[in-house]
Amino acid sequence: MKTVVQRVKRASVSINDKITSKINAGLLVLIGIEDSDGQEDIDWLVKKIVNLRVFDDEQGVMNRSLLEIKGEIMIVSQFTLHASVKKGNRPSYIRASKPDIAIPLYEAFCNKTEEITGQKAATGIFGENMQVELINDGPVTIVIDTKNKE
């Protein structure tokens, strides 16, 4: 699993010019899933993301996590995170899982996030053409790949 985690002041997902979900201050997580991903990746990644110390403490130092500030979280599927551009100019998405594998893993990731945070995760709609709007706070953007966890 590969993610792009962005600290946001607010974020929303729209489909056909209609907002389908939105959050205030918290994290926007774009997630790409590949066939070799599993529950171990989900458990490790969710724990890592919700405990990232990327929010300011009283001294203005990034020292607090999403859990500590009780921030909101939005999770959006993003198969293009697994794009390969080694050959030519047209990206290949061969490493990205097909929906029959990716959807259950995406849903398990969202469920695990909700379990740990104790709140509903805002989401996109898998496979839809979405417009994601955000105000990146900082900006703070972190890429995490479960293949690089050790």
C-alpha cells in the first residue's frame, strides 16, 4: 500500500459537481493498493498514519497526532499512486489492484481507521471520477509505502 498523507485545514470530494464528503482540520489520505497488500499492511499503515506527529503543540512544534487533536480524516482511493513511468510517457498502472481485490482492502482500511479513531472516516467513492479539493496546511505532505516499513 502506498499513501500520500496531507495535513489539511479542510478537504472535500465532489462527484458531478456535488460534494459527497468533507472534513475540517485533519488528514487527507490518498491510498493506492496493489495485489500483494493485506491485513498486515492495513494494520501497520493505519496505526502509523493516525499517530503521525504532524500537528502543532502549544509551542508551534509538530508534536501532536491526529488522535491527540481529535482531527478528522478523509480516505480516497488513488490507483494512480502505483503508476510506473519507466518506459515512454504514458503511465502504466499494472501494479495497481483491480477492483475485486482493491475494494475489500480499501473498505478494511477505512474500517480499521474508524475503529482506531472512534469516528467516521470521510471517503471518496471507489472507482468514481472524483474532484478532491483541499487546503493543505503547512504544507505538510508525507508519502508512506508499506513496502518500505522495515
